[in-house]
Amino acid sequence: MPAATLETPPRSAPIPGFRLFHVTIDRYYRMIEKGVFKANDPVILWKGSLVEKMSKGPPHNFAVTEIHAALFRLMPDAFFVRQEQPILLDDDTVPEPDCMVVRGASRDYSSRIPAASDVVLLVEIADSSLAIDSGEVLETYARNAIPCYWLVNLPDRRIEVYTKPEGASFTVREVFGLDDAVPVILDGREVGRVAVRDVLP
């Protein structure tokens, strides 16, 4: 997942007979405001639970940087790219995707966090998190009607593009290999292409 992954240490596993305490998005941000943990602590809110982000290695960091730069160069005025920033989903989930393209200008979000309805393209770089990013994370994005999800599959050296969300899945999946270029489609209009080879380590 998002640079953020859903892996939690074994010690965090729920005790049989006990229920996890559900944390809402409002409570999560109040905890940050009160200094319970800092905004840059390695924690995200996922389905009402606080989970640790997975550490990122050089290949992941390279891909994030290159994808962000490639998308940034293609952005028309009505859109902009955010890198490793939160998005509000409707099930008390606040992931921090590696990259996402949102409608409007940066200033439009100076006092609020983008919601799923603001997003036109979301990108996750997957290495050790591949099973999660192609499973639970993908399903969550589909349920929140993210129109286009790019899964940058580092182990298999390809980019998987998922579109047309329906329920907990995407109905269209396209795979782009090293010799391909991925079309960047924003609200139905292609604004350019990203060469797969250029953004993979």
C-alpha cells in the first residue's frame, strides 16, 4: 500500500475476546492536534485502526520521485499532483498514496484534505507491499470509486492500470511493460503518456 502499508507487528494482534477500539477520522486528527503523535509519525488510519507505515527502500523512493516528476510535467491547469499526502476515504480510512492527481489547484486544499471525489488518478508503488496493494488496498480504492488506480509493480517491472470501479473491484485492468507508455487520462481526456522504463529503478 501507500508507502503506507497495513502490516502491524505481531504484538498488535487483537486478543481473542477483545474488540479493537474504533478511531474515527475526526478523532485521528484531534490526536495529531493534541500531540499524541506527530503528523509525520509513521502511522496512518486504516478502517478505523492505527497502523504503521512500511519503511521504503531506494527502489521505491526512486519510482515515487520519477512518477511524480513525470505526472507533474503533464498536468493541465485544472489538476495538480500530490506526493505522499493524505486522502479521506469513507470508511474511517486516511491513506497516504505515493502519488495522486486531484482536481483544482493546491490552494484549494490549503484548509482541507482531498476526498475520494476530488481524485482522478491514484498511484501506489508496490515492492514488499505488492500483495496488500493488489488486494485490500485495491478493493478499498474501488469501493471509494477512485476512477483510475496505477499499481507500479516493482517485482514484475510493470505498471498495472485499474479503471471503472464497481463495488470492491475494478472492471478493467491493463498491464504496461518496460517498452510501453501508460496513457495519463484525467476525467476522460488523455493529457500525455508516461514511459514505464523511465520511472522504474
